[in-house]
Amino acid sequence: MTKRQPSLLSVAPGCSSPSYGAISSAPALATGALQSQGSEPSVRTETGSESGDASVGRSSERFSLSLRKSGEWGGSMTMQGIEGRFGTEVPLVNDIDPDDLGHSVEEEALLDRSDELDEGDENEQGPADNSPYAQVRASVAPTDNTTLSINTPRMWTLAVLFSFLGSSTNLFFSLRYPSVAITPVIALLLTHPLGLMWDFFLKRADDPPEEYVDGCRTNSANTPIHNEQPRLFVPWEKRSKLDRLRLWLAQGRWNEKEHSCVYVSSNVSFGFAFATDVIVEQTQFYKQDAPILYQILLTISTQIMGYTLAGLTRGFLVRPSGMIWPGTLMSAAMFTTIHKQENHVANGWKMTRWKFFMVVFLAGFLFYFGPGLLFPALSYFNVITWFAPKNVVVANLFGVVSGLGLFPMTFDWAQVAYIGSPLLTPFWAAMNVVGGLVVVMWIVAPIAYYSNWFYSSYMPILSAAVFDNTGQVYDVSKVLTKDFVLDREAYSKYSRVFLPITYVLGYAVQFAGLASLLTHTICWHGRDIWAQWKQTLGEVHGAESKGSYEPVAESSEGLNRISSRSSENIMNREDVHNRLMRRYKDAPMSWYLITCITMLAIGIFVVEYYPVHLPWYGLLLALGICSILFIPIGIIMAVTNQHSSIYLICQLVAGAVFPGRPVANMVFVTYGYISSAQGIKFAADLKLGHYMKIPPRILFSVQMVATIVSSLTQIGVLNWMFKNVPGLCTPEALNGFTCPIARVHFNGSILWGVVGPSEFFGPGATYRPLVWAFAVGAVLPIPLWLYARKRKDSIVRKINLPVLFGSLGWIPPATGLNFSVWALVCYVFNYVIKNRARAWWAKYTMTLSAALDSGLAFGIVVVFFGFIYPGVVKGFSWWGTEVYKQGCDWQACAYQAVPEGGRFGPDVW
């Protein structure tokens, strides 16, 4: 048998340390000198025999192949529903479609080579001592390089920088419609060239050698490896102060572990904090004062409380091998792929991803000046209504502002990607979304609207506002006392709250989606979840009984491997990644407990000292609901990739226990729901750190610092906008800063906080029939499962009711246009191009999405601060800036007019 050396993944040109996926038999040097061209890597995986060498070679080649296969999973994550805007990553349910695991043209040769390597492996299902799960084996190497630098000034600078930029930008955009969300994928792509540039400008050939253990630099210099000749370098003591500063900044080498830490910091900070939405509602809608200290304490405590839940449940949600967290696998595969620096030809395209990114970024930025400044009608392209601007029916059906958007056409990427990038959504999942849109919004909604169900004809067919019985926007100030609680007498004299029909249907599908999620999960994944639960309990009571990683002795080869190839009891076999992580010191449980107690104390101070009308036991109730449901929700997410939101549960409980207290309702939801949502996101990042072998104490520090930086940044940006953006959160706001998401949450606080659930769903209430949506959602998955469970090729297996129902949670503030054009773009790229040019699709699609989002974001910032805010284009007007505002679509006309002095609805309430 031919002796093979395992392939090493390059960290950067000239780096002397191997990348993730290779481990040294002796400590490696981060020498700081650029490796000469053609030199051999200084680190190798050595084996004791020829057969052993071949085995490692097969494992390495399989891993290289699996990375290419995993590239097709890059589009699995999407932001679903309103929660996506404040950074809760909600992957589409079961987004890794088994039918989508095909191979690109460039992969076929690798597949053939893999088949040759498999011939002598005795039907082995992967490398020895690897994960028992194919998804993990395809994305994560079963090895660890403990000599890579992590805790360096470069990593911290980039982590803090992107936490600041991402959180401030997303907070700024969150108050605008249409908008864009800057996703952590952009940070994943942009930080790599910055890290390489850092090394290029700061590294010198005469830098002294450095030794890194567990990501931290040691004080002792390393010895040359093998026969390498010692290099001459200037000692630290003989260098100038400026050169010492350069050496301090130039520590280590940019590698995938540092890259992972920067990405994790971006992941926890890029979404805008939900607490800022509460502050917007208090100050802009309820006209309540919110001191800066209150804003800071509310934001930090709600953001960090979720982290304590993730840390305290590590034994259940992170360490067990069965807790796969499919959403993290794409990121893990991307790190290794990027650091390999390969550029395969894809359907004739030789352009590198970086060049492609820059070309699309520049084109997207320049093009945005059209729909964003000079010709806004290209964004609100309600062209059919231009021919009959006063026709209410035409505006209802074909409008893009207050209509259903039956004509899917826009030239603004902000409109296309408002509910999430269509390029990152699998086509089968998009079809579920379109199915829900067509049935619920394009068929049921018009029938209900023109039949005047729930008095809906007296309101616009689609709006983010709620209305009174005269067809006007509900004035909540008329039913609140000066202490911001419900005045029952004033409420009985004013009006009940009425909802547009799309709002009603939006609540109905959310109810059905929540119920169907539980039933769907039990039907399709019940056995798996039960098996994982038993395995998790076994691991918690077994190897992880102490709740921490235990250091283990390093093997003589530096590889923690086992030789057994037995596949028996695969569900109970210890995960290789868990064993590799044992060598690192764990973040003690006491750190999380102290953090939890501190955040709880801050939360109690906030609710007791400030006038939010939520007693301390209400805060404990919110955290209790979150804590009880956290592990089940986390297990479902980790195993099935489904996120079960407790947003509505918290609203209902708060409305029932604390009726007539809207601010209390908002704060209750913030502590209950956001602690859960943030905790799930933090747990996913802990799993990513687990896969990438990041020392837990460093990861703890990265997440905490990023969270604090992003929280303070967002409070600063928010208060700047309060003072400097004219008409903020009003229909007359400058450049579309109408706060659409905050408006929806404000309406929710009216429904559940001011009025209360009993007024909407109690006996005799107007919207009592919506309660049946829970039953419908719970029952519908059962017949689909019974029919399709034994029919592997049935299209019914593609029907996913939680996706179908849950995706429509964006309406409002999203419109039919946002869904229809989103689905059209998804069809073009993730069906047509994917099937006809799979190699191009696999290579460029994720980069295209990131470039379009980045170009749009940069364009919005430049247009606003460079032209609109200074007043450069004040008074600029022509047909292209006014035509879309002329008719009923922009003015949100109702189908039936309320008579002068009259009203609709019941006479008594």
C-alpha cells in the first residue's frame, strides 16, 4: 500500500502551524517569519506503521471530500418571523433536505477517489473514532490542534470591532422599512482578509518564536522542530518600545480558531436587542420617560440572562454527542473551506469568492442609489395601481404598501430580502412558505375581507396598525391612566380594538404554527428526541456528572483517538469532540451562577425601582416559564433544527396575570421570551466552539464582552436616533424610519397588555373563533404523517406545517410583495440555477447573498447620512419620487367607509 501523508489545511500563506484538522506530535511554532515558497509544513501527523498512515490519509481525504459536500448546506439558515430581526437565528425546519445532498461537477472526481479509498475499509462508515452522525462527520474534523493562537490582540480587536459595527448597523436598520439585516455570515467573510492583512503588515522575518498552549501564549520559546535550523532574531529586551508594541499586536497567526471567536462575537451581537424595542415603544408610543440607566440595565440583563441558561444546561444541550445543532455545521465547514484557500473552476467561472464578493458589493451599492434615492418607485413598484390609483380593489390585490402584492416585482434588494435572504433558503422550504402565503393571504384573506369578517372591510386589508370602531388608528392614550394602566371606564366609552384581516389571520397561523410544531415534532422526531434525551441523561450522570470537562492525558501522537471500529451502541458512544475538549479547562459552573444571580438582581431592581408595573414575582414567573421550557426547546432545536417560540405564551400569561398593564406585559415578555431565545442562540454558539475546539474560558469571555459591547452600542445609537431623526416612528418619518417592528410589538402590548386576552378570546369576544386555530394546528400534522411515514418518495413528506404556518408571522409588517418576490428569487437560484449549474451555485450563492446584503447596507448608510440627513436632496421631486404615493395603496384605503359620525362593531363591550 502506498504511504500517504495526511493533507494539512493551510491557515495563511507561510504559516508554520497546521490548521484545524491536523495536530502535531510536538508543540508547533508560530515563528512569525513568512515561510519560504515550496517549503514543507513543519507539523505532521505521524503514525507508527504504513497501514496506520494510510488510515489517516483516508480519513483526511474523506474529510476534504466532506467539506465540499457540506458547501451545499450553506443556505440552511434563515431568519423566520419578526424574531429574526433581533438576532434569533431560526433555521427552517429540517432544512437539510435528503434529496438535496447531490454533488457538484467538481465533486465527482473526489467522489470517485473516495470510492477507491473505501475499497479496503471493511464497510467503515467514516474515520475511526469520529462522530456517529453523517452531518457532523461531513463538516467537522475529528482532531484538534492545540497549538493555534486564539487569545490575541488581533482576535479581540476584530471581535470588538465587528460587535460594534454589526450591532449599531442592525439597530439603525431595524427602525426602517424596507430594511436589511446584516447577518454574521458577512462577518465570517470579511474578517478573514482583515486577519490576513493584520499579519501581513505587522509580522517581520526576525520576530522571535512563540509557543501557544490552549490558545494562550506561553513565556517559554519553543525549540526547532525536526532538523530545522535555528533562526536569528533580535531579543525582546533590545527592541524599541514601538517595536515591542508591534510584537504585542502581532501575536500568533490568523487561523480558524481566532476566526471562530470573531464569528461567535458577531453572532451574539449582530441582532438588535429586543429590549431596545421595548424602549422605543415606551418613549415613542406610550410617551413614557426611559432614563439611560434604565435602558442600559434592562438591555444588559435581558441579553445576558439567556447566556446563564445556556451555560447551566451545557450538560444537556452542548456536550452530548446527540445534540448535533445542525445550524452550526455550515459555519464549521465554512471556516475550514475558507482557510484552505482553494479556488476550483465552477461551470467555467474562475473568479475567486473574494473578487466575486467585491464586484457584487460595489454593483449593489451603486445600484441602490436608484431605488433608495433617485427613483424610489423602483422599490415600491406598484405599477398596476398607477393605472387606477383610486380603485380600492386594485390597491388591495396588487398594492405593495397596504396590498397583497399579487404582482411580484421590485428592484430593491431591501424589499426582496426583508424577511431574510431568499438565497439562503432551501427551495422546498420556500415552497412551504409560498403555499401558506397563497392559501392564507391570497385566497382566505380576500374572501374574508370582502365578506366583512370581523368588521374587517372598514379597515385596510393589510396594515401594521390596530383600529377603533370608527376606522381610525387606535389611540391608546385615551384608555390609559397617567400611570400607564388601563382605565376601564374610558375604555368602555372609547372603543374595542379591531384588527385588519391579515393581522387576524397572522395571529391564527401563529397559533396553528405553535401547536403544529409540537405535533409535527412528536410525529416525525419523537423517537429520536426520546433516544437523545436518554443518551443525554446517561452522559450527564456518567462522564459529565461533574458538569465540567476533565483534562485527559495527551496521547503520544497528539491525537485522542480510539482504535475500535465497532458501530454497536452508537447512540451511547462518547463523542470524539467531547473527548478532545476535555483537555481544556472548563468555565466553572460558579461563573454562570454568579452571572445569573447578578442579572436576576439587576432585573428585580429594574422592575421594582422603575414604573413598569411588574412586581418582582412577575419577573420570577417569566424566568420560571423560560427555565422550565428551555431544555425541551433546546433539545428540539439541537436534534430537529426547529425553534419553538414562547413569545405568545409569555404574552398570554402576562396578559392574564397582569391585565391592564402594557409596559409590564412588554417587560415580562422581554425577560421570559428573550432569555429563552438568547439562551438558545448562546447554546448554539457553545456547540460551535465545541466543534471548533475553542477553550471554554476564552469562549465565555468572548461572548460576554461581545454582548456588553453590543448592548451599550445599541443604547447609544438608539438615543442618537431619538434626538436626530425627524419624525422617528411616525408615518412622516424621514427616509422610512417608521419603526415597523416596534409598531407591531406595540400593538401586541395593546392587545395583550392593555385590553387582555379575555377581551379578545373570551366568551362573546370578537376574535373568539381564533382559539380553534390551536386545535387545527395540533391535528393537521397527524394525517399527513400517517399517510407519508411509509411513503419515502411522496411529496407529502415535503409539506412542513410549522414552516407553512410559522413563516407568515412576518405579516405585518411585511407585505405580500416581500413574500412573493422573495419566493421568485429563491426559485431562480435554489431550483433553476442549482439544478443547471450546481458547481456555480455551491461556490457563489452564499457569497452573493452576503455581498448583496453588504452593498445594500452600505448604500442605505451613505444615502441617509450623505444625502438625506444633511438635506442635500431636500425638495428633490419628480414623477419617479411621487407616482407610487398617489393612490389607495399608499393611503391604505378601506373597502367600506364608516358613515360620518357612525361606527361599526358591537354597541357594548
